[in-house]
Amino acid sequence: MHTHKPPRRSGHGTDDRDYRLLFVLTLPLFLSAAIVAKVLPARWRPWPPSDQSTRSIFAEARAAAGAYLPYAMMG
């Protein structure tokens, strides 16, 4: 029996997959940064306080990854 594989699409499908892979691989880095930021006093935190300072550590890590990863995908 012969199975036919659909051709790989270039463009947005590949970019989406690459973004998700990069997101999953860098999330532990952003998670550790969010943990350190929660432990530090407010004046030493690496980013300015926001009105969403009550977010969970995981929500902060996802937000940081979502903010910085699009720059990695440019080019």
C-alpha cells in the first residue's frame, strides 16, 4: 500500500509551527525569569509594574514570550 504525503506548505503554516516550537522551547526561560521577578523586591524587577501585577507566574511567562518571540521570527 502506497501512502501519499501532502506537500509541505511554505509560508504561514511553517511559520506557525516554527513559532510554536520556539515558544515551547523558550517558555522555561521566561518562566524562570518570571519566578525570579516575583521573588525580587518591586524596585528591582526587570520590567515596570503593570495593572496586571496579580497575574500568575505562568501568565507572566506566556505574556513575556508572546511579547518577545515575534522579534525572533522577523527576517
